[in-house]
Amino acid sequence: MNKTICPYPFRHTHVDARGLRQLCCWSDTKDEHQVEDYWNDDYIKSVRLKMMKGELIKECHRCYFQESMGSNSLRTDELEKYDPAEFTKDCAEDGSMPTGPTWFDYRNRVCNLQCISCGPWLSSTHVILHKKMYGKDYDVPTIDKKTEIELADQIIESIDKRECDRLYWAGGEPMMSNIHWKVMEHLLKVREVDPEYVDSILIEYNSNMTHSEWKGENIAKMFTPMQPTMRASIDGVEDVFEFLRDGAKWDEVNTNVHDYVDAWNDNKQFTVDTVLSAPVLFSFEKYLDYFDQFDVLLRNHRLMDFTGNINTFKNRSMGFIDIRLYPKHIVERVLNHCVHLLHQYNPRGKDRTIEILNSYNYDRQQRDDLFSDQELIGQIRDM
């Protein structure tokens, strides 16, 4: 079985919050990919050919690592939806694709929160915090208004050609994105003349759930006929949520969750995307109890892992929201209790979550020298 083939380079195009193109939101950035003819440049053509041969792609190491830990990755998630024989059939001998991308993920950095697991590379509010803390601007590329218009126009062109079949809105916070609103307002107009096409597009949101209105209109009601998939980016509930999602108010988010579930769940597609950090796991019963009332799908994630390079891990560590940095006996006890709770509540997405918890446990046991390194823990504590 081909262990590297992935639908992303064949169907999908991604621009991150800095305005840089990547194979997907998990891959590393390559300078060779920052060109106008991004869809059939030499870099992406070589990636397609290597993937079809089953060769490893250096920039895709995060997916390979997740899979080695026994967890799902972006690659394996999408292979559940797309058949490699289908998405590779039009790929030419030189790796080029005859038609453009059909699945778009264009982001910017505008966000109203300064989440603990985030930073100035993904949040404009974190940029302000960085300057307050360090007395200087955060030096990172950003998307200007002109580029926002150009990116939105690329998606609109694909919609007008009736080629676009999937939109993924993330951020930053997508409900604050000019790219998002330019495209979605256009899509509403297209729906007036071609509702069958528009309703066939898979529209997904990864939102912090703090926004309910746009220009005085209720967002959930605006798009109800399209039935988007909301992948609510909610880490924990109540006080845990407010701690991890700095700047958000749980009472407001709770109201919005109810509104979006009521409006966007005709096909039971409402999903919760939670990063399984230590605070979430320490309060896991409260988390499961809250979402049990909705019967939503849990599509949870591992904490982003930087342990492949010890210096990167020290510089970009999430600190003690990483459960693996706790003593081994505590990690084992907490994770086993969480698995027990999952069997008790039996939510949709249970198996995926258990895989992640087991991967944490396995990682903690196998790499005890790293996660018990007192010097490393002291450096992380003093950051």
C-alpha cells in the first residue's frame, strides 16, 4: 500500500496566514512554491510524481509522524474521502494537472483571540501582545489588501467556472476574513441562479465560535440553505475554555454553539475540533458531558508536535499544556481515565480520540528520557 499518496497536491491549494503557499496547512513551506504558476510549478509536479511512486516528501513529516504514533493525519483523513485512482488519473507524465484546483483553503491572520497554543504567526491579536511583551514588532510576512482581493478572485473564478467543489475556511478567524466574506457573498448571489451547484460544494469552517453576526445579519441563518460543516475550534468548556482561548467568553460561545448546531446540522455534520491538551484532559468529563447533549462528531487533534528537533521543541513548546511533560504515572492515569470516559459517553469520533490518547501514552513511555529531562522541563517552565 502506498504510504505517501495524498489528495492535497492533486486537488487542493493552500495559502497560510502569512500569505505563503504550502502543500497543506501541516506541511513545511518551500520557497520554490511561492510563484505565480503555483499549481503546476516544478516543485509541486515533483511532489505529485514522488507521491505516486510512494516516496517520502520531506515537507510532509508531520503527517508521517502522526501516523507512526498510531494517530490519524490530514493525509489519512482525506484518503477516507478520496480514492487515489480517481484524483491521480488526470496527472500527466511530468506531474502537471490539466485543470486547476477545486478545493481552496486561503487564510489570513486576522483574529480576535490570543490563544495559549497559538502565536503571532496565526493571530493579529497575538501580534499586539508580542509587541507589549517584547517591545518590538513581530517580523513575519502578512497578507495585504491587494493580495486578499487576488486570492478571493481566484476562488470566485473557480466558482464561476463551476469547478470549485470544496471550501475550507480557517484563520486567524474566518468570520473576520475579507477573503472569506468576498467569496461567500458572491456564492450567495450565485445560489440565486444555480442553487444545485452551490449546495453541492462542501463548505467547512474552523471557527472559534465567537462571531454570530455579519453586517447586522445572523451568520448561521445566512448560510443555512447551504448546510456548511462547522468544525468548532473549542478547547475545553467553561473556565478551561476561557483559559486556553484567551479573550473569549464562554457564555457567548455557548449561545453560539446552540445557534450553529440548530442551523447547520441537518446531516449531523456539526463537528468539534479540539486540541487534546492537558487542561482539556484534566477536565475531560465536563467536556464530554457538555457535548453529549448535541450528539456532535468529535474530530479531535494531537497537540502540534515539535519534538523532532530538540531546539525547536524548546523554542516552540506549548509548555505544560503538553500532557507528555507530566510525570509518567500521572500521564498514564489521566489518559486511562479519559479512555474510560469515552467508552462511558460513547460519542461519535470516540475511536479517533482514543487513538490520540494512546499515542500520547505510547510516546510518553517510549521517550521517557526526553519528557523526564529535568533541565529541559526547567527551561520550558522558565520561558
